[in-house]
Amino acid sequence: MTSVPGLALLTLVLSGSTMAFVPIGGGASTHVSITGTALLDKVTETCRAVAEAAGHEFNPTGPSPDELVQACLGPTATGEVSGAKFHSALQEIYVQNGLVDRDFVNSAPHHFNSEAFLEGRSLITEGMATIKANIRSENFQAARETLGRILHTLQDFYSHSNWVELGNTDPYINLIRPDLLLDNLADVDTATCIDCPSGTCPNPILPNVLKDKMLTSGYMGVFSAAKPKGKCSHGGAGDLTSTVVPRGGISKDERRPDNVAVHNAAVKAATAASLLLLQDIRLAAGDNDFLRMMGIARSSVVCFVIDTTGSMSDDIDAAREIVYKIIDSKRGTQDEPSEYILVPFNDPDFGPMIRTTDADKMKREISKLKADGGGDTPEMCLSGLQIALTGSPDNTYIYVFTDAIAKDIHLKDAIEALIMKTKSTVSFFMTGAGGRPRRSIKAASFEDYKQLALASGGQAIQVSKNQLPQATDVILDTATSALVTVLQRARSPGKQETFPFLLDESLKNITIYITGTSITFTLTNPAGVTQSHNQASGSLATIQTVGNLRRIRLNADNQIGTWQINIVSSQPYTLKVSGQSTTTFIYDFVERFGGPHPGYAVISGRPLAGQAATLMLTVMGRKGPSLMTIEDVALVTVSGPETHSNGTTTDMGNGNILVTVDSVPEGEFVVLLKGTDKESKSDFQRQSTTQISVSKVNIQAGVAGSVEPGEAFELPFSVMTQGSGGAYEIQATNDRSFPMNFPKSVTLTTGVYTNATLTITPPASTPSGTDVTLTLEAKSASGADSNYVVLRLSVVTKITDFFQPKCVVLSVLADDCPKTQSECGPFQWDLMASLTDGNGTGIESISLSQGAGNLTTTSLTEPVVHVNYTASCCSQIVELIAVDKVGNVGKCYHSIVRSAGPPALTLSLPLCLFLLLSAFITRG
């Protein structure tokens, strides 16, 4: 299999490393390429169905994910379309897929090793139930993470078992159907392999095993060579059992001269199986939510966190006005937000989060906000922000309105960790003095908000309540599609400095923001034309000043080339240059892991100090990555003195860049990328917004599965420091306020991991599908060094209903349909069917997967649901999809396509039998 164009290969094989499905001696079939092939195929199929249902054509201009997103979001809406969300969604799935090889290296069920078929199937089916519950609750990121893990396990079945050696070419459907038996499994006493001293025998499976169609898999020993007598091994250098008779192995992870046919067959079956699993999830979720899970959405998400205490009436009015303006001015364009999020906070209450794709619902919800309560100055601002950061998609622009300092300042470290994890941008609109600390709060002030804004790449805008309506134009600027950052810098204390920045042909709606006091500046374009700060409307830009904000909107002409802005101030200030462009990049810091299948894993917290930093970076543009040339990637400090640490890049193809930076800057830094668009021959510059720093502390933890309501869930974690040993403080928070128990400190020895356990218990009343974001931090006694890990857990009620809804076609009346389809126009045909979920959870939805007719049903609350379908004789196929309340999918298919003359009236079940069936089901 060839690699999929434009995919972020975060677990890409480099310099001789091996992973499952990695061929040696040519080819590129990895878990990433298999997963990517299946995902792109299923997303393309879904997009085409949605486009056809909406009545417009689906014609991608090329094979890249960027072009797929442009075609999927529709050709009629005006504006730029960015593929960044889709790339990020793919990346999340690939990352979790690859982590199975690190976090569960010695778990036989996760890899279908050691004949752990029932346990492996349970991981898949329980994971599918979790994904469906997450989607139902709109927890799409949690769904993607679980999807990545179970796809790895599913794909490993075909590489690690003898399924293809038994002559099977189709996927084993029973692996995703817990209602079907796994039969003919070899028992522990049955020998399955011959001895293969060379380790390269074409087919070491015993003839009787092949003849009797017994299913087996190779035993894998990472730490032990023990295996039952006569059993096959996995094989390979990392498998200790492969040197025990029978030697060798049956793994098809690598393509070798002796196993080309079975390796290729395993790849083909694993890809087909991945498509089947994705189709089941798509049918349960529906096309629109399946695409939302996959990040196929306009890139703009609007999130407001609003203080509703008694003094905030004017601020709420200003927030309401800007929400209305966004909705009314951007409706029907690609700039229309794909989602609206609202989080109110007060004291002591905060939340709940309101999340909707319906613009009119957002209008109604924000209109309900009233200023009330409070009384003392500090409010629960950071608690509201925590809900917003964990409940919003990554890379969301979040706007906080408040006139008070934070009462919950103890959450500041957790907020910083969530900002770094989600790469979301937080801007604060502050209308109070902010300088009134409270006895129980250590030095809380508006400076906390300014620090958080700077860390995220946002703005900290301080204005009077009368000025606030003017300042909210910033929100109108950033609530838009395909927003990119060209440059961001901060100086404290301020000084005179000239900042150059490069504008390229693709950039539109370019805006410069300066926050601070006592500032003067001069802007210079590539031709040497200048405009000073006191020219509100000049030859280069329109300048708006409100409070501590200068908003400089460049004129539309003569923008390409290197600009300069010279800023003079002795006070602290920030500078940001942004615009709209489909040319952008996504990145993650990664670390290499070893084991039988080594690879790269995304670092959840800060990169480790004292060593080179490694990034995996993906570049994208309107025509895909093939037209992009990357010239420089560097880590750059945002706050002076400015330092650049250039990276060594390895072009992995398809826009994927592995970057190694030997000397990491001290303090906070961002990623700066420079390159050339080969189509327009225009040089470009882009910068990440989230500030990062390194740490000598490392904290590791992983999620093994879902959590049940009312049950305690134990989460092991490990902490290590390369710095001074001693006592390190442990802090943990979660966004649902679920009770937790964990050690308040651990004692570390330099270079040695210390193990500990956190226990979290969701209340028994927690709805299935709820996700909880857990932030775990380790901090040195002095507070000078810390690191964190952010984990997402899914709370899922134990599933006992694994059976699909059943469909019985009662009658088909198509005798009016002519034999010649060209004469079908005036004629119709009818179908009647019954659907039931037996003793299951009940049918939740019935929809058409194929067919252009009219579907009516009786009440879905009835034990037996009657369905009537009427269609033109020109639409000759119908497929009904019934989904029960836990996501099991049943299908009902019928075709009236015929070649010649038998009667068209078909009774597939006598009516009397149907009535008996109905009576039986009704009685229980």
C-alpha cells in the first residue's frame, strides 16, 4: 500500500525503526497508511452523500485532504476554507493508534497476540460503544482518541493471526459484532506451528490447523520466552519466544521476500476491516456527526466565557451585540462559525457550558444572560475558562468578559497546561481596575489574565465599559475561517524596536494588534511608504485606538513583501500580526519510544530540558502540501531578548516535516516557519501562537479504557526529574469536579521514575458518553520547575445490549413498475416492513441510507415499529438503517431491479405470522 497524500505521519517510521505493518525492502503499509486510506475513503464517501442530499456536486480538485475539505464544505459558500481541523483530527487518531505500541506493548489483547481473541474483540466492541456514546454527547475528541486505539487492535488481528493463511480474503465481521460467536479457536493444548530455524519459512502453520480452519495467533514475549508447547510465535527481534521451538513467527508486520503474498493480503483485509468499523460508526452517528468527529467543519468556533455578576450588565450587552453581529454578517459564508459555545460564571457558581451548531439557539441563550449576584470583587473566572478549554475543540478562539480578578487563582497552572495542550487562544476583555487583591487570594490581579492571554497568543484588552463595544471588533476579526498568525512578540519592559514581518500573496484581511500604554509606532511597507500611529486613516492602514488596544487594519493593495513596524514605549506591550490564509501548519513535540515496534509519541506536557527537541510538523495549503517548499523552521522566543534556535529538517514527503532542534531557547518560545508557495512563487511566514517551555520534570500516564459511572477508576502515573531530587508537589484537577484521591507529594531521586496512583470516581448519575478532562501536575518544592499531563477519560455505562435491531420486509408492491426503466417516471412502488429491537434498549432512529422515496414510521417507542416506504419506480433500491439507543445498527435492504417478468408483488412474511410476531414481542 502506498502512503496517503497529505497525512500527518506522527508515527512515521524513520531510520530503520519497525512498526506493525511496516514492510522492509519497499512499500509503505503502516498502521498510519492503512488507517489513513480507510479514513479518507470513508470521509470522501460521506461527503459525497451529504453533497448529493443537499443538491450540489462533489468534485474535489485534487487528492489532498485540503481539497477534500473544500469540496465537502460546499462550493457555494464564499470565503477561505482551511483543512487544518481535518488534519488535526487525523493526527489525533494516528497518535492514539501509535501509542498502543508504547503504552500496551506487553498486552496480548491489544495486539491479538497469544491467542487472546475474546479479550481483543472485547476491546474493539467496548471501544465502539464508547465512541458512539461520545458522539451522542458531542465529545468528538474523546471519540477520535478511542477510534485510533481500537483501529490499531483491529488491524493487528490480520497481521498477527493466521486469518489470511486460512484463505480468508474478507474481514472477520465477528470482531465488530459481539452478538456473533468467535468459533473454531485453537485451544491452549493444540500445537499450531512447525519449527522454523531460519525464521523465514513461507507458512509455518501446521497442516491440520489449516485443514480444520482453526484460528490461532503468535505468542509474543517482550520480557519472557515462555509459551505453550507447540505454539506459534509472533516473531522478530523483539519477541523472546521466537527462539523457543517451534521457532520463527507468523507476524506479517513486515513485508519480506518469504511472505509478500500473506503480508499484502493482511494489509488488504485490515484496510477493509477498518472501513467496516468506520461504516458502522457512521451509520450509528449519522453523516453530519461523523463528519464533525472527523474535523470536517468550518474552522471558526466562537466561545464566550462571560461574568454574569451584578456589575456586568453593560459587558453582557456588548457580548450579545457582537454575537448577533457575527451570526448575521457571516451566515451562509465559510466564515460562519461551525459551532457556538457559551460558558457563564458567577460566584460561587459557574457553567453550565452551552454548545450548539444552531446560530439562532446561540442568540436565544446569550439573550437569557442577566447580571446578578456576586457581591465581592473576585469571581470564578478560571473555573469558567477551564470548562471552555476542555469542552471546546482544540485551537478554539475563546473570549472572556469580566470586570473582576479571579477568585479561583489556584487553577492558573491547570489553565496554562490546558492552553498548551489544546493550543486554544484566549483573549480577555477587562472593564474593571483589576488591582484589588483579596486576603485569601495571593496577589490576584488582571496581570494573571494578561499572562494567560500572552501564553495562548491572545489579547488582554483593558477598556472602560463605555469603550467595550468598540473593542469587540477584535472578535469579529478572529471569528473567521482560515485564520493564521504571521508574527507575535511581547516586550516587558518596553523598548524601542523594529519588527519585520513577511506578507505573502495568499493573505487577506491582515490586521495588526498592539496592546499597551504610552505607545507610538511607525508602519513601513515593502516600497518604503510609512504611516505613523497618529494617522487614523492613511495610505497603508486604518488605525483604531480603544483603551490599551491599537487595531491596525491594512488596506487591501500593495501588501506582498517584507513590512516593518517600529514601536517606541517604555511600558510593556504586545504585538500580533494575523490574517486569513489556507497556507498554515500544525505541529506537535514528539519523543522516540522503543520496544518491538518503536515509533514517535506526542508529548502531552512540556518537552524535556537538557536534550534536543523533536517536532513533527505538517504544512498545508489550498492545493495540498505538494506545492509547498519549507525553507526554515525555528523555535523563537516571544518575549525579549529574542533568540532563534534553528532546526534541522527532514522532509518526509506530503508536507510532513521532522524537525530536530539541538539548542532549545530558555524561557517561553513558539514555532516559526518560513517557506515558498511554488504555485504563486510567493514566500510566506507563519508562527504558532501557543507559548512553550521546557522542563526537567517528566510525568507519564495513559488511559487504558473507559470509566463506569459510580465506579472508582485507578490511573497509575509516574514522575521523574533530571533536576534536583526531593519532594515534589502533585496537583490534580478535573473539569467535572468528580471526587479524586491522589498523593499530595512524591519524593523523587534524580533520573529515577517514581510510581503513584490517582483514583477518580464519577457519580453514579453521570450520563453515558460524558468525557472528563484530567490535568495532573508535578511541581518542585520551590515552584521553579513543573510539568503536566492532560488526559481525557470517557464515562460509559456498561453495555449489555449488543444485538442489532431486526428488520422484516412484510410486503413489496411494485407491479406498476415497467420493465424498461426509461419509462419509470409516472409510476411508484411501495414497501412495508417491521423493525424491532427485541429485548434491547429500543430503537432510537430510522433513516434512509439508500433510496429517494418517502419514509414514514409508527412511534419508535412501540415494541414493533411499522415502516412504509413509497418511491418512484426510477429509484429501485432502498436501504433502511435502524439504530438502537446504544448505537447498534440494523439494516433493511430491498431492490426491485429485475430483468424479466415474475410478478412484482412479494410477501416476504405472511401477514398472520407478522401479527403473531408482533403479539409475541408486545408480550415481552
